[in-house]
Amino acid sequence: MTDNGYGLWFLVVFNSLMFIMFAASFFHPQSKRDWRALGGFSAFVVALFTVLLYVYRRLAVREEREVAAEFGPVWARYAAETPRFLPRRGHDRRVAPPAAIPDGVPAPARTRRRGPS
């Protein structure tokens, strides 16, 4: 995925609306009480979405601190050029070539070789 998944937030909102509409299709609200119950259910879905966003943000910030401690100036340069959650309009999305990473910087754990070379 070349755009880091920024376009997927629309999908989250769309799925929430589809979930509410799916519930309404089975519930068939007719009275005021039924509509209030559906409104309460919709509020629950929106609140759950808000809580998930809050938890995701906290997790992302904590992971950024861990990566900054491991990679130092390389991470600082990357973080300065890359927005955390929302893309910058008109920003050049090209990624720096691997040669731009200075020598002596450890590779991420998932790319390190294991076992004898």
C-alpha cells in the first residue's frame, strides 16, 4: 500500500453506517420508542468508534517513542517528513532510497538475519 492506508478511514465510517443500517433492517422501527432504541444503538456504535480512535492514537504514540529510542536521528528525520495520521495535501510521497540511511544504524528486527550467515 503506497499511501500508508490513509484512505481507509472512509471505509471505517462506511462500515459503521452499514452496521447501523443492517441492524435497522432487522429491527424495523415503527414507534417513537423503537426509533429511540435505534438511536441509542447508533450512539453506542459511534461511541465505540471514538474509543477505538483514542486507544489507537495512544498506541501509535507509544510505539513512536519506542522506535525513536531505537533508531534515533533516522527516525527523527522520517517523523519530520511523514505526518502521523492525516496526509498532507500535495506532499511528495516518494520514499527515501535505502542508501540514504547512514551506516551503523541497526536494521529493523524483522529484516535482520537469523542464524549463521
